[in-house]
Amino acid sequence: MLFKKLSAPSLKELFVAELEGMILSGKLEIGAKLPPERELAESMQVSRAVVNSGLDEMEKKGFLVVKPRIGTFVADYRKYGTADTLVSIMQYNGGMLRDKEVRSILEVRIMFMNLAATLAIDNADDASIAGLEQYVTALKACEDPEEAASLIFDFSHELSFIGGNSLLPLFFASFKDLVTNLWVRFASKYGAAALAESAEQIFIHVRDRDKDAAIRYITDSTNESIDGCRQIYM
């Protein structure tokens, strides 16, 4: 049996986790001004280098905004955050997404998947489209929810790649952890076969270059998980 290697978090990771927790819990309210770096270092008993790099990371995540010669403030992370912000929210919530965030991700999925299917139909050659079938085949033979979730992501990512847009696969990759979490939940509730069916239907419509059918299926099937019979809220 193989065991996962354990590693202790660094002081920077602990610093970031502590401040994120204070922000997400409301102890540090949006708009609040943080103490100077020297005071933070002294009160949290870490070096100024740890504080400086930690604040920089949190600014990139959208939790903080640094105003030169004025100070560092808690930002409206729900407005200015990134995918990394959502991961931090998940970790703070014990790895779970709240209903509003699940709905938001699924709504964004409709937009990205419809664009990916449209571009693939318009631009991909037959051989590239045929290559999608390997993921469908693997999904049909899969029963494990985590493996199925990984395969449906790979299918979607490949679909985004063959359409020729150089940025779209990067958008898909940036949301990998989030959407995989949702598909594990979906496959656990409705079976891995349901994910296989979804991939197969999208593949058939793209293979047949039926843009309207692909968009209709992606939209309708995703809406089943938003408001319909296959919801995946906790």
C-alpha cells in the first residue's frame, strides 16, 4: 500500500491561511485597513519577508488591495477575486462549495462548453473530433466517481483545445479543481454512467457538426443540475 507523503505548511502558508480565515469569517471586514507589515510581523511572530510575500499572494487572489503610500485594505473578493479565491473559500468551508457557488460554476460551464463545442464544429478536422471518442469509451467502462470526474474534465478540455482558440483551454484548466469536485458529486449521486451519457451526446452532436443540437443539449443537461432533476447541491 502506498501512503501519501506528509509535509508541514510553511510559515507563509500559515500566515495566508490565518488572514484568509479572518476575512472569510468576517473578523476582517471588506474595506478594513490592515496594520503595517512591521506590526503584523510582530503580532503574528513571523518575519517581515513572510508578511510581505503573504500579502502579495493574497492581493493576487483578490483578497487584498495595496494602495501605495496609503496602506493595505481588505478587498471585495467576491467581485475582484480569481479562481484561486474560490478554492480558498472551498477550503475554508471544509472543501465544499455553497449552493450559490455551485450554481455560478454551472452557469459559467454552459457558456464555456457551448463556445468549445461551437469552435470545434466550425474549426476542428474530423480526426481531431474522432479523438474525443476515446474519452467516451473510457467513461463507459468507468464506475469510480473520481475517475469518471477526471475523464469528463479531460473530454471537455480536449474539446476546448481542438476548436483552435488558444485561451479557451487555459480557462478550462484554471477551473479544473472546481469542476472536478462537482462531477465527483454528480457521479456519486447519479452514477458514472450519467457522465458517460453526457460526454457521448456532446460527442455525437459535435461529430455530426450539429451546432444547434450541441448547444441545446449542453444547455438543457446542465440546467438539470441547476434547477432540474439532477441537482448537485448539498
